[in-house]
Amino acid sequence: MSAKVLVSRCLLGHRVRYDGGASGPYDQLAKWQDEGRVIALCPEVAGGLPTPRAAAEIPGGQGVDVLSGRAPVITTDGEDVTAAFVSGAEQALELVKQHGIRIAILKANSPSCGNRLTYDGSFSGTKVAGQGVTAALLSAAGVQVFNELELAEAAHALADIS
Ligand code: SF4
């Protein structure tokens, strides 16, 4: 059976981003879809948030701090959406376990999905090194997390485990 890959829904053209938009298309992701490898999830929508929704950031921390209860996820409206973000991350982890997934492609810079950078919580457009909530939980579980700019590396990693 082909190894599965967890993919952020917005990278598959699903209009689930906070602003109602999507990303893509990406040829590599389309190929994996054709091969039946893709398990799609938007952690924020899965966690119960609507689309469109207010942008959210993690003031005073990163995804790992949200998971340990040391930092919240707050929207531009001041709403605490921590529980929805954590729920979405836990659902991603369940899918990973269910399908034996070892590679994820998550949207760069998101407070849920960002694998290398997130915004700093000041809503000023400033990015800092760190992972979003879902990316942090999956990484801690041993999943290799790539973003949409790292699809070639992800393909090599998938070839190594297939
Ligand atoms: Fe959903 Fe992640 Fe895409 Fe945000 S970046 S819309 S949480 S899949």
C-alpha cells in the first residue's frame, strides 16, 4: 500500500483559509492525489472555526507553548481560539496514527500549519522562527513536516520510506 501524506486542505485548492482563499495548484500534490496518497485536513476548520474567520496569532510563544498551556491563540478581535487550534492539532495527530503517516505538507507561516516560521503575535506581519500548533504536535510525534516550498524535499523523503 502507498504511504500516505497529510496535506493542508488550503494547499489543495479548498477555500478554507481565514480569508476565504486557497493556495495552489501544486503539481506534486496533484500527483500524490492521483496516487491515492493524500489525507487532507484543515486543522482550524476541523477544530470548529468558520471560514472566513478572524486572523489569529500566538502572542508570547509558539505552537509548542500552546500545546503545553503556556501561550494562547488569539484573533485580531481578541477572541481566544486556543481550544479550537488544539482540537485541530489533535485531529491531525489522530489521522497520522490511523494512516501510519510519516510525512506532512503543511502551509507555511500559519499559526496552525507553519513548520518553520509563524507570526510573532503582534499582528504586524513580523515572522519569527517556530512552528504552528499542528506542525508542533506532528513534529513531536516524529512526522517530517514540510511546507509548500519544500515539495521536492518532501518527495525525496517519501521515496526514502516508500
Ligand atoms: Fe487550514 Fe492550515 Fe490552511 Fe490555515 S494553513 S487554512 S489551518 S490548512
